[in-house]
Amino acid sequence: MPFIAANGITVHYDLAGPDDAPVLLFANSIGTSFHIWDAMVPALARRWRLLRYDMRGHGLTEAAPAGEGDGTGGYSMDLLADDVLTLMDALGVARAHVCGLSIGGMVAQRLAVKAPERVDALVLCDTAGLIGPPSVWTERIAAIRARGLPAIAEGVMARWFTQRFRTERPDLVRGYVTMLGRTDREGYIGCGMAIRDADLRADNARIAARTLVVVGDEDAATPPALARELAEGIPGAILAAIPNAAHLPCVEQPAALATIIDDFLTRGAGHGR
């Protein structure tokens, strides 16, 4: 289990694939760890150097206090993007393809605007430029402060996974209930504040990286309409939908998502730029 100091915290990360291959960096969703990408590693590690990391306050990465109980303070998308940049610096990664899911996709958007020289291509999975309204996050943060993450974990599964998947794979879904329930409370709240306070839509017009937007066709958390809006707001971006998937297609349909990503990255000249 490799760890490294970056941006004032200890970050848990993993590197897989050929040492001399282009780096493909993955950013996880809120309430998860980098293990959401596990099922895609065998397919993608043949061609790419995969860098996965646990976001601040998630998995085994250190958390920092989320802010005051009245809802002020918290993390920001700039802070989370800086976490990625300092991780890349610490590992000697000059440039990378960046793939982010949900809040990870928001971090990827911010990174592509803030440090365009560090991002080759961008894959934005089940995310948006604005995930709101802010009141949803304020209410969720209050509920977590009052009752803890285990209190919301069961209900979140209906947004993360389709009904069919929850019926067919109850063992795996129970594992994700545990993953969410054991996420550091301050880390989740801090990231929730970052989502609540972020509106990336105007800045997304400045994204220069070749971009693919992917969405599960049954995603209720960031539905296809939001994915379409996101793609339309980024110059030259293309949109792909994955059938029979909700908010975590990397878990429900890993082979399909890996194929879409691999095809986009390897045949870039034919994808809009």
C-alpha cells in the first residue's frame, strides 16, 4: 500500500501498468475509494500507466477538518485540484490523461482549467459542471453531522446502482454500503461542501483538452440531461452513454467503460479534435 505526502496530507495511491506508458489518472467519487476502478485495471493496464488515488478524506488518504458546524469553511475544488497536482509532482508525473467520476469529474474539470499544461485528455464520468442545488448538500451535511454516514448509506445505493444490479449483486452492494459508511466523516463533509459551492459551467468553456463525457443511462444522481449539458459546454467534447448503468458504471459495466475510455484515448484523432 503506497503512501506519499502531497499538499499537506498523506495520500494513498496505486500505480499499475508499464513504467513507460502514458499515465491515466483516476479520481474517485464522493463516499468511495480508488477501488471503484478495480474491475477496469486488467483491461487498461496493458496499454496505460494507471495512477489511482484516494481523494482527501476518502479510503486511506488523510482527511483535514471540514469546517465549522454552521456550514462555513470546508474543502474547495481548487484545493482538491491542487491535491492532484501535488500528487503528480511528488510522483514525477508531468502530464496525464485524467478520468474522474462524480466529484472526481468536477476535480478533473477544474484541473483542466487550472493547469491545462498537465492534462492531455479528459474523461468525465457521471458528473456535471454544477451538481445541486446547494440546498441538497446543506441538508445532507446536516444529516451526516447529526446521524453519521451509516444513516444515509442504504439510501444512496439506489442512486449508485440500478435496481437490477442491486438485485443480482447484493453482496457487492453490501460492500459499497460498508465503504460509504466507513468513509471519514470530515472528508465526506468537506467534499460535500466543495460540490455544494462549485459552479464550473462558465470556466468549462476554457477547457482545451480533448474531452469525453460518459454517463450511465439510468443515472439518477447526475442524469443524462446533465451529461449532455456538460458536453455542450466544453468545446469539441463528445458524449457517450452506457446502457444498464447508474452512477457507478465502473462497477456495474466496467468492461463497457474500459472499452470506451481505451478507444477514446487510442483513437483520439477521430474524436472531435
